[in-house]
Amino acid sequence: MSSIYVTGHRNPDTDSIVAALAYAHLRNALGDREYKAVRLGGVNDETQRLLDYFGVEAPPLIKNMRTQVRDLDYDRTPALNGSVTMSLAWQTMRDQSLNVVPIVDDDGKLYGMLSAGDLAAYDMLTMYENHIDDVPLFNLISVLEGTLVNEYSTQVDSVSGKLFITIPQNYEDPALVSPDSILICGNQPEIVQRAIDAGVKCLILCRAELRPEWAKATSTCIISTPLSARRVSRILYLALPVGRISHRKDITFFHLSDYVDDVREQMLKSRYRSYPVLDENDQVVGTISRFHLLRPRRKQVVLVDHNEAAQSVPGLEQVEILEIIDHHRLADIQTGQPIHVRNEPVGSTNTIITTMYQEHGVVPSPKIAGLMAGAILSDTVMFKSPTCTKRDIAMAERLSHIANVSLEDLGRELFAAGSSDGRSAEELFKTDYKQFHISGQNLGVSQITCVDSAHLLERKAEFMAVMENEKKQHDFDLVILMITDVLLDGSHLFFVGSDEVIQQAFNIVPKDQHVFLPQIMSRKKQIIPMLTALWG
């Protein structure tokens, strides 16, 4: 079974990254199917410091959740090496009810495709042929279920020549015992000896008694088989390697990483019954047909710290959402069936997940506990945010005991990250940036939390240029940057848009597209609600 992905929102903050890690850790500890934490954006400086502090790697990045070939129940069709016999290929296709099999080279990479039609067409051609070319001796012995009679046969790699079956009517035919002949004999010692003396290419003895002197033949390959001459004459051609007749030109193939939407478009341009599927190393892993696309198995996802489509993974409409764990307002995500939703009015998603650890009787490891404590401190701005509740504080303290860390030291370490120099204004702006759609109005709100806002205010012109570009590129009505200073217990707001909107929403007159809002620490509970009330 495939993994269940646990992911936070785009441009993830610390709470989002840690929530994904912590919830995946909880479910895996409970012995459920494999849960895998992933992220939808870069790791900001604050989050990276927290991860480094506890020696934990960031979740892998996923760019979208569109359904891929790897998500389908494609056929795990066996891939045959190009050197195997047509006989084996036919048996494989018959036994497994296959119409097509991939042919691979010695490295397991795609060489060609073999269909039942290819086999049938070749079989019909052999009705008019009496010649085989360069058939490997091993293949011939396998098909004939035969054994080598003489030592000379071990020096032969392949067999070529005109094919004859000895019957009384052709005993005197000189071509019968020419050096390039392949002779099928029954229990006919005189003909066999004559052929050996003439140095024919190959003798196939069908149900014949063997004479000791034949083992000393030095110029003829002699094979003994328990099969009848009639059967040998029919299946001899099936010793040909399948690579010789497989279709090799203009093969349409797909990789496990290809998106089903793209696969469907490509299939519409061709009329093949099946297509080979390759992995990331170009190894053949199976085949795919049109009917596999009718009911694709979707990726399964748990959403944490968000429930808004615009903030979630691209391709969300193609996934199966199993759960939502969040502490934000309910938004616009729709599901095809009932799911588990846990939405609580607390300051951090990790507070909810810590409660779930308690409910299941699972003690988080010191590293996971430390990460969750740091995430709660981050989202509640060291308990100063109006979103902070007594539960947040209690859970953070409990987690700090498990992790054996000081909340004060951990908070200081976290918010020093917001003061990071050497990063571009765009990097800082996009670190914790979310888009919102409220009553027909589109806006973007970024938040940088720090313990010293002075040096960030000096970069106002840089930030304004980034925000102007963001507004123009996405046709936003308003773009806001919150620079939240923990020590000042308030937030500076830079904005691009209407001065009147800011004045009416926050009851303050802006100056040069800037205001300072005392005791405003939360985007979710203070900035967005005020704008919603204004526009609603």
C-alpha cells in the first residue's frame, strides 16, 4: 500500500512543518499504515533553527499531489530479456493471459515490445520458410528439450542453415547432406552416419537410439530430443530470440512519475493496447492500458494547520483527503465523503496533536516533544498572541519537561531567526506568506516575527518593491507585511493598496504605507477578522 502523506500549508511556518512530523510520528507509533510527513515549500530560518536544535531533518518537499502513474494499479507484467526464446514468451503470455510483454536488454532497460500478433505473424511466415538464421544453441536445446551428443557441439554458439526432415522419398537428395543443412532425423542410423560423414551443420535426432561413434563427430552439432520429428519441425522456429521480432521503433512509454493527465493525452495520440512503465532508473516495472485510467487510485492525504484550498497543495482536487487537523477558521475545502476533522480554538496545531498523543497513551520522543514545544511557542509568539490559550501553555510546559529544555531559551532561539540578515527581502517576505479570498477581495499577508524590528524597518523600500510586484502579478486588492516584534508586543504593517481600507479596518491613519499596531500579534485572529468585518 502507498504511504499516507501528512502536509501543512504552502510557505510553511514552524507550526505547519512540526505538525506534519509529529502527527506522522504518532500514527506510525500506533502501528497504522505508513504515514509520511512532507512539506509544500521551503523551510524558513526559524524552523530550520528549531530542527537543527533537536537534530531532526526537514520533511521532503512535494511540489504537487496530482495523480501519477505510480498511484495506479498498473499491470506488473513480467519483462522478458531479448535473448529468451519465442517459445518461452508464448508460454508466459498464454499462462498469464497477456497480449503484450515488454522486452528488455541485459540492464533491464526497455528494448522493445512483443505482442501476440507479432508471434502469430512470425509463425505464419515460417510456413513458407525452410531456413533458420543464427539461432543460439542454448535456445535450440531449450525448445527441443534436448541434450548434446558430441563434444564438438560445445564449441558451437549458434546454428544456421536450411531445414530438412529425412523421409524415404528424399534420401538421395544431395542437399540433404550439404554442409549448410540442418537435418531432422528419426531412428535412421544410416542417414545419420552419412550426414556426419558429409559434415552437415546440425543433426537433430528425434527419439533415436544413439551410437557411441557419433559422440566423436568433429564437424557436426548433434542434438538428441525426445520430441517427434513433426513437433520439432514446428517448434524449431520458436527457438528464435524474441528480441529479433519485437517492435522497437517509436515505442510510447511512461514513467512512474508521469502525471495521469499527461498520460491520458498521450494515449489519445496512439492506438496501442498496452504501454511499458519505467521507474526512475528506466527499468521496466510493468505495463499500463487505457482501462487503468478509468478509476485511478488517488494519493491519500492528511491536512494539518490549514483547511483552505488556496493554501494547500497544487492538485488537491485529485487527492483523497482523510483527515484535517487545524486551528484556523473553516474555509473552502470540499471532500467526496465524510472525513475526520479536528478543529479547535487554540493557538497552535501542535497543541491539538499533543492532546492526541495523550488520548492514545503515546509519549512523544524527546526530539518530537521539543519540536512541538517550539512550534507552540512560535505560533503563540511566546504566549503573547491573542490566539494563545491556557491549553497551549500547559501543553508546551509538559512537552518541555519531556524534551528537557527551557521554554525561555527555546523561544529566544526561535525568534532570533527573524532577525536574520543576509537574506533578500523577497525571501523574508515569502517565509510565512498566505493568500486569502474574502467577500470578493483578494489579498496576501506575510508575517515576520522577531525580537528586534529596527533593522527590518530600514529595509522598507525593498519590501515595498516585493509587495508591489506581488500585487501586480496576482491582481491582489491588498498586500500586507506584518513585522511582529515580540519585545514591543505589537506589529508594524507595511501595505500596498488602499490607505482607506487600513484606516477603517484598524482605526488608525497610515503614513507612507506604514502603521504600528500595539498588541496586534496574530494574523489569523486580529488582521484577517478585521478585514473580514470591513469587507463582509
